[in-house]
Amino acid sequence: MTGVTLFRRLAVVTAIFAYLQIALGGVVRVSGSGLGCPDWPLCHGRPYPPADVHSIIEYSHRAAGSVTGVLIIATVVLAWIVWRTRRPVVAWLATASLIGVVGEGLLGAGVVATELASWLVLIHLGLAMIILGFLVAAVAMSMAPGPGVSDPRFRWLAAIAVGATYLLLLTGSTVVASGADTACHSWPLCGSGFTFDFTGFNAFTMLHRGSVLVVGALLVFVLLRAARLPGLRAASIGTLTVFVLQVAVGAGAAVTDGELFNGLHVALATLVWAGVLTTAVLTLPRVDHDVQPSRMVAEKGSA
């Protein structure tokens, strides 16, 4: 197994664990298990959780974070060994994820210490998405050499879609942090589903759903266009499919306020973020600086 192949496999596993940590964080939030372990880094003063469902859920989230941290360190080390001179951007992306993990650990301790301060929870999720984004970008940029997309306008449009998707995630987290998700149990609007209600907490809900409409239209346009470009079809079609599921699950979460729908809502939103980012990164050229052209062609054919 070559170093490049080993790195790709390790980076994919690391990104999967980072995704699982975020998904478990969503389960912690919707199940009310945020204080299942009221101290940090221990749980009720012990290195393992008591026989309580909320403690076990919170501890599982922390354990996934610990494994992810170890995997990220290994990914960074291997990235510098394999890509230091060949394609340095991969090593820097991996390193950025490690820097984010340090901040995420400090934020996690702060969230527990402040007993789930809503603004810290929001920042905690936002940083977790950025860490996952760096890992996903590192994986995408480590793929076989390629020219990317020649149209600079589409590359900029894809980058705008990434930023808009990230802001959409934050508006969704604001709905939960404000408690607005418990006030509006109808869809697509409030009231009976057709009322523009901007009173009280419902204003946060309306902000998020309006953002879904605007950003969703942008995502559909970008992803459908990307599906017609070489090398982007799989990522764009997969992301578009997940986005449609996400909208359906979001409607179910609004109407039922069920923990299953709420948990899936966070998990699918994270997949949409990762998919949009992957699509955007794949539009960029991937060039090896110290590899002969003939070798590049051979590796591209074997990838």
C-alpha cells in the first residue's frame, strides 16, 4: 500500500469519526443529555459513566471525540510525511483540523462548566462543522491529480454555496438554542402551516425556514449544474439526494418534535454540509509539485 493510498483511507476514516461525533452531539442535544456528565473530562468524578442513559449518551459523544482527536493527530503526521512537498495544501488542511480540535476541546469544557450556555453550544457546533470541513477538504484535495473546473465563475458560485450552507446550519442551531423549535409545530410556516409569525421565538424559526428556501434554491442550482461536469457527478447527485431527505426530515421534526426526527435532522444537515464542500473542493485543480507528468498520468489511471 502506497503512502498516498494509506493517507486517503486514514483521512476518510477520520472524517467519518468526526461526522459521528457531530451526529452524537445532535443526539445529546435532542435527548437532553448535555449534562449527563456534569463534570469534565470525568463523568460524575469517574473515568466511565454510571448506568444512566443520559450519562451514557454524553459519554459516548466524548469518547467519539477522543478517538477522533487521536485519528486527526495520525492524519496530520501522515499528511506531512506524504504531502509535504508533493501537495502541501493537503498537509495544511489536515493541520487546520487539529488546531480546531484543540479549540473544540476547550469549548466542550466551557459548555459543561456554564451548564449549556446557548451561545457556547452554537459556537461548539459551528467549530465542529469547520473541523469536519477541513478533513473533508483534505480528503478531496488528496484525490488523483486533475484540472478541476475551468470556469472560475462556477468555482466562485460553489464557494458561495459552501458559505451559505454553513450559515444555514447556524440558523438551524439558533432555532434550537433559542427554544423556538418547541413553539412552532407546523410546516412550512407557523400557525396552521401558512402563517408568517415573527412574534417571540417564532422569529428564529421563520429566519431559518426562509434561509432554507433561499439557500436551498442556490444549492439545487449549483448541484444540478455540477452533476453535468466531469468528476463532480457522484458528489453532487449524492448531496442533492441528502438535501431532499433533509427537507423532509426537517418537516417531520417541526410537526412531531420527535427525538428521532430531530436527531436525523442534525445528522443529515451535516452530510449536506460535507457534500456541498466536497463538490466545491473538487472544482479546484489538484497538481503534484514534485511528480513527473508520466507518473501523474499513471496514478490517475490507477486511482
